[in-house]
Amino acid sequence: MRLFTVREVNEVIRELKPLLLPVVEAARRWDSLTPEEMEEVERQAEWLLRAAAENGFIIRDFVNGIVDFPARTKDDEVVFLCWKVDEPEVMFYHGPEGFRGRRRIAPGLFPE
């Protein structure tokens, strides 16, 4: 399993956000899409899921734009750096409990 640093996640976010945002926006208005639009969004979402898996991160939720990146703290705990598409950079992490356990990243918690 690939483990990301905060810096690496923020680099991925810069590339990922413009690809993910249109899918998130479409997912939020899913009921108003035409069947053709739905098919296109599904194709884009499938491509994003494959790209995420190939690159070691997980798109958890298209409606809320939630993406998790495996990481290791300085205390050797494996956690997920958790980013939402409307956040400017990764600012939170959580353990196996998932999104409901999100905590703000404290300075010095993760290695450079």
C-alpha cells in the first residue's frame, strides 16, 4: 500500500480537483440529468475510480467529493489524510472509523 505525505497529497489535489469537481457537481444534481448526461458522468466516475486505485488513493464519495489518502504519522500509525473537494488543501485525517472521526492535522504530526 502506498503511503502519502501531506505534500504529496496536496500535489495530487492540484491535478485531481479539476477532474473531480465536474463529477461532484453532476452527482449533486443527478436527478435533473438526462440519461446521456448520466452515462457520461458514470464513465468519468469510473475512470476516476480506476485512476485513484492505480495511484493508491480512494474516492469515497462523489456527492460530497471525499477522497482519502493512506499515510503514516510520525508515531507510525497508519491513517487516512482526508480531503473534500471544496477544501483548498488537505487539512484533516482520520483512522479506521472513517469520515466521522476527522481531526485537523496538527503541526508535526506527519513526516515531511
